[in-house]
Amino acid sequence: MDIDLARAWVQAITVAVGQHKDHLTQLDSAIGDADHGTNLDRGFTAAAAAVSDLNPDTVGAVLIKTGTTLISAIGGASGPLYGGAFRALGQALDTPAAEPLAFAGALAAGLESIQKLGTAVPGDKTMIDAYAPAVAAFEEQARQGTGFAAAAEAAADAAEEGMRGTTPLQARKGRASYLGARSVGHQDPGATSTALIFRALADTAAHA
């Protein structure tokens, strides 16, 4: 992961969120506030513009700017959760480039940030259900000496599997938890957007 790849990742997330904005909002309308797609689209559009104007010395500078922008641009819970995660990622990557193991550690810091704020664990039907397995998959590949692109691909696959696994769960955190058993049968919008973020990383790394 270098500065150019970090910037390209943010741009790719912005494109992916824009393409899936209506789907994310549709998912959120079933078990949330019906604004997840709109909020993320606004936030990442602002973040992409912010990092395109940036002249960073480190990967971390790109990701911290992304996180700070998301926090200021997104309302509701998504801004602090995603923004905090990107800030934590950035704070762990104060270097012009990062090897896969270092990036795995940064992803873990992002996960810790989300869990500290949202207090969710795997199985609660939240973004954690996609994020946690993605981190584990990336770290496993990195420890085996796999290249960055292959590790990112494994993480994206794991995130998507985790995303799909939220459908039969009953929500125990967030707005969806108010629905109780009625939250069963709906894919979690946060897990879905998290999977988009990891797929954007894999696609960006594959074409780097």
C-alpha cells in the first residue's frame, strides 16, 4: 500500500458507493433510517475531493483525511464509525508505503475503533460481521507471505460472505435492534457497505 494506492482506493470506494447508493438505502429502509446510501455517497464524495487536493507524505495522511472528512460530512452513526476506522487506519500507517502485514495491523486498528464506539461483536448484524472476517482473511494471507492484491482479494471475499451471513441474523445493535425478530431476513446495510469498501480495495490493488 502506497500513497497512490490509498488515494485510488478512496476514489474507488466513492464510485462503488455511488453505484450502489440506492441499494444501500433500500436495505436501510427495511431495518434502519433509509439514509445509509445517501449519507455514505455524500461522505465519500467529499472525502474523494479532499484527498485529491492533498499533497501527502504518507499513506496515513490520505486515510486520516478521509476519516476526518467522513466524520464531518456524514450524519448518523455511519460518520463516526467509518470515519473513526479510517482515522485509526491512517494513524497506524505513518509511512510512505506499507507492507501487507503492516496494513493488516492497521485494518485491525480500524476494527478496534469501530468496536470501541459501536460495542458490536460478530453476530450482532452490523458492519462488524463483514469487517472482522475481512481483517482475519487479510492477516492470514499476509502472514503466509501473499502479495497485497491477493490478500485484499481474500479480504473482499470474506467481507462479502460475512455480509450475506447477516440476512438470517436478528439485530442486537443499532436501529435495526429495535425491530427484534422483524430484523431477521434482511441483509445488513452496514455490512453491505463494508463489503463494498473491501471489494474496492481488492479491485484497486489488482489494477495497481
